[in-house]
Amino acid sequence: MLLSAIIVPIFSKLGDMYGHKRMLLISTALTAGATWWLAFTGDFWSFLAAWSLQSFYVVWLPLEVALIFDRGRRTDTAASQTRRSAGFLVVALEAGAIIGALGASRVFRAVDGNVMLTLFVPAVAVTLVFFAILFGVPESEPQGRRRLDGVGFALLSLGLLLITAGLVFLRLARVGDIEVPMGVRIAVLVAAVLAGGAVLVWFARWELRHPDPAIDLRVMRQPSMWPVLATAALFGISVLGAQAPLLTYAATDPGEHGYGLGLADDARSYVVGAYLVSMIVGALLFAAASKRMAPRLALIVATAFVAVGYLLFLPFHLETWQVMTNMVIAGLGSGALVAALPAAAAAAAPRGQTGIASGMTNTTKTIGGAFASAVFGVVLVTAAADAARTTVAPLAGYMTVWAICGIGALVAMVLLFFVPKLAFADMEAELLPDAEAVSASE
């Protein structure tokens, strides 16, 4: 998560400058190399490095959305075509997740528990993806920009690194053999966030003065853009931060603690599977509804599903069917949002900034997920203070997690009402000024 928050804006911008297919190929080659390295690692730190470098894959979706938007621009249907196609991209994404989850254990058994041979399968798959892109994907039309704002990206990376590193430290109960008190962890977090915030303020001032900024903040603060980025950050709370607490809750023995589902490992996988399948259905419904529903309304409905799904946990969480129903409702909205957010950002961006705009939805989503993961970890541990000598968090901790996810989605839904009604439509995308005109008008 640390590395992906930094990679996405840089590679998205380079895609706008030099071609989105080119950067998609480079990121795929780097991901394939890291995946092969992962298969051959023999110690923890090498494994961690290879695992981290696999985060280059996170830029695939923004670059794919930019490629589709560029193709649609030539037929004046860029926005609607991108919305439909993004839905199918998410279907492929979640289908791959399900196939990988179901197939991994079978491959592992087929090779008699050989981890290296098992990890060869994803390495081969990503390598084949490289050639599929090389021979099957046409290049976009780059805008001929050849100035990379290195200082801007360095400041952005440093700011994100400080903030996310502080969030990671907040979750570390021990460093080696030394136990870290909660007060120290909170103090480090506050210092890291303040330092990171100061760097990001410096970054913002630099960008507003730069003729070709790394991220055009004037574009990002437009009424059709900032609510989308804020929604992505709030959406990251649930889609990236709430899954681990859900699995621990599903494993908690209700006979001993009075709550939880008491599910075994294989049964818990069905809960995750139901969520992934519902995300596929949500993405398909978004692709279909985008033909008949205003894009802004589709985003609002999707966030409403996420909010309802998580808020339903508050009264209904004691039975497996209740948890499954809640996750399906939230999954429908989540699948739609995964597709809708980068497509909406691409439609709202000026020509030549579709990659960086769609990439910023991923970056803000990752930041939201990092904040949520740290906060949820602290909430569950703090709530467990009364339950001495147990690793199971009390119900109050889980209720807090679900409430934060639901309220975050409600706030996002309200913010989306600030988006102009005709935003993200085909004509709207075509009438937006290009990046230079936007900057000049400011």
C-alpha cells in the first residue's frame, strides 16, 4: 500500500505524456519480474521486497480506463463507452480474484505442497498478460508533453510516505522484542501526519506555480472532480480497510463470546466469495445502468448501497445469513464504484490528463484504506482492553468499524450531490477545455 500510493500518480502521468499502452507494458513487465522473484525467494526480506514490487499492478486499471477513454474520444462516445467498459474490467478483475482464490489450494495440492511451483502459476499468468497487451492493445494518442515534474512527484511521494508510514507504525504493537506503548505509537503517528501534511502543502504551492504540474490541482478542485476523489478516499475505508475485521468476526466463536459466526476457514471463504460475486454483479449492473441512468445518479446509488450494507450490520450481525446479506448489498455498491470512479474521473478530466485523473482515484482510495486499516486496528485493540488475555475484539469494536464504513459512504453520497447534474456525459467530456486552457484561465 505504501508503494502503490506513490506508483499510481507517477505512472498515470507518464502514460499521459508518453502513451498509456507503453506504461501499461512497463508496469506489467515490472510486476511479472517481481512475481517471478517472489517464487524464488528464500527469506522473509526478499519475499517482502518482491511482494511490495508487485504493487506496480495497481496502475493497470487507471491506464486501461485511459486507453478506453482515448479510443472512445475518436467517436465522441468516450464517457459512456468508458463507463460500460470499466464495468466489464471490474468483472474480469473480480472473476480473476475468485479463480485465484479457488484455484490456489488445488494447485498447491497438485504439486504436493511445493510453494515455488505454486507461485510459478501467477508468474506465468502475468508474463502472458505482457504479450497480450503488446500484440492486442492499441496505443493511445499522447499529448507530446516531455516535461516531467520531478520535484512535484518527489514532494508528493515524500508526503504520502510520511503519512502512510505513520499509519503503519500505529499498528505495530512490537518492534523486534520491544513492546511499543500506544502513547508512543500515537505520538509517532501525529508527528508523521503533521510532517507529511506540511510536505503536501509545499507540494500544492509548487504545483500551482508549475507550468506543467505533476498533478494539476486546478483541475482536481473542479466541481466535477473533487467530490469523485473524496468519494474514492471514503470508499477506500470499506473496500480496503473493513475486510480483515470482517474475517476475524466471522471466525469468533458465538458460544464463547456471545457474538460472531464461528465459521471455519473454508466456510469463511464463502463469505468472501459472496462479496466478490456481488461485486461482479454490481459492476455488470453499473455497465447496464450507465446506458439509462445519469452518471452522477449511478454514483449516488452505488454509495447508498455501500452505506446501507454496512449500517445493516449494526442491528443484524448475529446470524450467518444476516452477515452474508449485508455483504452482498455492500458488494453490489462496491463493484459499481470500483468501475464508476476511474471512469468518472477520466470523463471529468481535460484532454491529456485522463490517466492521472483516473489514477488519482486509486491513490486516494489507497490512502483512505491505509487510514482505515490503522484506525480499525487501534479501535479493535483498544476496545479489547476490557477483555484481558484474549485476542478476540469485543462487539463494540466491530460495531465501530461498521459504523465508520457506513457513515463514510453516507458522507460520500452527500458530496456527490455537489457534482453538476450533466457531469461525466459524452458532450460534457468533449466540451471541457484542455489542460493548458484550464491553467491559463486561472
